[in-house]
Amino acid sequence: MKVFVTRVIPPDGLELLQRAGISVTQWTEKRGLSPAELIAHCRQYDALLLASDNHIDRTFLEQCRHLKVIALLSVGYDKVDVAAANELRVPVTNTPGVLSAATADTAFLLMMSVARKAFFHYRRILRGEWGFSEPTANLGVDLEGKTLGVWGLGNIGHVMAKRCVSAFNMKVIYHNRGRNEAAEKELGAVRVSFEELLAQSDVLTVHTALTPQTTGVFNKAVFEQMKPSAIFINTARGAIHNEADLIAALQQGVIWGAGLDVTNPEPMQPDNPLLDMPTVAVLPHIGSATEETRNAMSAMAAKNILAAFKGDPLPNPVTSL
């Protein structure tokens, strides 16, 4: 059996596959594969470990329906046409759970960085502006006792809320389709309507999946329902917020700040106005980028492939085959 991997990935997963006698080829060039190149490569392999931003659309699936599994090195699967994969009977798996803590830590980092204008002050040092001190200049805000609003209180949102309660005694409110009874019991989280989430949150952190229903939800009208002092955090998917509307909301004082690990589009251009705003912190989609987390993701992807090759039930299926 042969596996094609679209990036160089951490060793834990590679070792699992190689110990099982599976031939693994990694794409080592410092450029992404075109759709045609990905199809051409995958025709020669039995499985694909997708660690890149390539879209798995109907065209790809029709050309590569021989694949025994497509193992994503991610928890999100919005780049996959799941309906087509089900129809064409190409199994797809992901890596849920193992990146919850690392991604929540990134959200917490962004919240802290925005509240204290950390990125802005760092840039001041680079510009040689660390000099005359003014007691009222460039002040941040405290987080102690503030209200954290979580849109999508699943695994990642739960960890983020736990961090905020422990560090700053924050009140937690959330909006989900269903109740998160564990978070309500452990953290005193209160389920509210989406409108109440917007109106009451001092920090609003997004941890929902990207779907047709969540795409572009945070737009001008939604930002206008938030507090002028609110901080918006998005570590989920960039397409959940309308970036032009976010820029305008910040410039016009509709909301106070924003922390982003995901942007729309990605990568963000270096002349984006968000990068120069005092109350904004932007990271290049590094939510799961720790050695421990990426190794765990690599191992989980490998286990999904091994199960598919053995004909065993897939540990983490996205498709419903």
C-alpha cells in the first residue's frame, strides 16, 4: 500500500505508517500542488494524507475514487465536498479533539494581546517610539470579571472558557444549537440567544465550524449589535467574518478590538489595515502549531489510514459510508 502526503508532516504518523510496511511519499517542494498535479499524484497511490489547503471537490473525487481513504490533517473539513465523497464512496477522516487545547490557547493569547495592545506596543519599540511616557496614552483594558461569549461551545470553546474562568473569573455565556450541560455544570455557563450573546459579551470568541449557515455571519449588522467596548476573537475559519465589515467596525469604533488566527482571505496581504490597528492582533493560522499537537494530529491521521487499509471501522470519519 502507498500513501501520498501533501506536506512534510511530523514524525509520529510517518513512523506508524512505515512500521506497518506502508510506502509513504511526502511532497517536499515549497509550493502548493495544483488541482491537476494533486490528481496526477493520487492516481498512483492508495490513500491521501491531506496536510495542505487543496480542495477535495467533485472533480478530484471522480478522478480519484479508487482511494481507500483521504485522511485530513485537520479537524475542519470545509474544503471537502462531503456529499460528493459519500456519493462516490470515498472515505474521508479528520483529526478532532487533539488540537482543542492548542487552539484554545491561541484564542486566549489573542484575547490577552488585544486587551493589552501587545502587538501595537511591540511595533512601537521597532519604530523607536519607546521613550517619553504618558500615564494616559495607549492604555489597554482589564479582563477580570468580564463576560466571555462563546459562539460554538464545543471542545475548543470549552477549553477557552475554562482558561478564562480560571485566569480572570470571567462569566461565560454561549450560543449553541443545543445545550452544553458539562460546561454549564463546570463553569456556570449560561446558554443565550445569538442576539443576547452579541449584546452581553465583552469578549466574543468564535469556535464554530464553517458551514453555509455560518459563512459571513459576522457582518456589519452583527457587529453593530455588539458592545462598543467588545473584543472579537476568531480562531475557527476566516470566512465566518466579513473582513471588510470588521475593518470598518474597528475603524468606526463600533467594536473595540479583534484577535484573529484566521483571515478572509488567507494568507492576509501585508498592507491589510488590520495589521496597523492598535487594538488588533493577527496570527498566521497557527492554532494547532505546537510540536505535541501536530504530532498527535499526524498519528491520528495515520491511524485513520491504517484502519482503512485493514478494512476496520474508521476512528474519525467525516463521511457516512
